[in-house]
Amino acid sequence: MTATGPGEPVTDRETVVSRTVAAPRELVFEAFTEVRHLSRWWGPEGSSTTTRAFEFRAGGEWVFTMHGPDGTDYPEWISWTEITPPAKLAMVHGEYRDDPNAFESVLTFEPDEAGTRIEMRTVFATKELRDEAVEKYHAIDGGQQTLSKLAGYVTETLQPTADG
């Protein structure tokens, strides 16, 4: 597969999810980088998170459990590899540190006429891991739901407090 434009995967190991949030990118970036915000919107519809450790810096970790809507707990681990406020985040995401099936994600936050366009590009180690994430864990739908929850949180909860 070749790149055909923004939001299109460039390899068969990649997924791309994007959304525009009707808010300034500094506010959207803040919602994506402060644990007090993340715990209120992270994850697909019906899920919630419990944070066990959070150190936001390049090389720092976010260790948490995502509670699925069916009651299943999913151990999660994220380590940030690049932080460029308010434009870009890069991270490694797995179930635990040194997870051989961890994947890399790069998120960009670009201003546009409607607010901030977020694009999340995720690259898996193999096509098989990408396919499993998409087919078994509904990674694309879950990513879209997660960004939808972010948009709702920022515009309905965070933005009114930012405006005073």
C-alpha cells in the first residue's frame, strides 16, 4: 500500500485514526498529556482507566488498567519517546514494559479552521499483529471512539473552564 494522503496508512503494518476537535490545539494537547484529564476520557466507549503510575516526560511511563465495558481489565503501559508541545507526541504502547508486541504511535495536533486535527498513526511490528489488533480488538473503531470521547471531554467539560 502507498500513501494517498493524510489519514491513509502507508504500510500494511499501520493504522491511522484522525478527528477534528473544536478547540485550540494547546487545550487538546493538554487533555492528552495530563493524567487528571486522561483518566476522564481515555479509551473506547464504555471503558474507564485506573492509573498506577504517570510520569509525563520523554522516557517516562504511564502504567494503567483499562476497564472494558464487559468488566474485563486490560493492563496497559505507555512510554513517551517524543514530546513536542503542542504539536506532536510519540509513544510506545504495550501491556507492560518490554512487551514484545508493543506498537509505536505518533500523534500530531494541527490547527485547522474547525479547531485541532489530531492524527494518530500506529505502526505494529508485523502485519499479523496489526491485523489481530484491528480484527480481534477493534483497534480502528476503538481509536475513533477514543478520539470522540476526547472531543466530547474537551468541548463539553474542559473548554468551558478554559474560557473562564
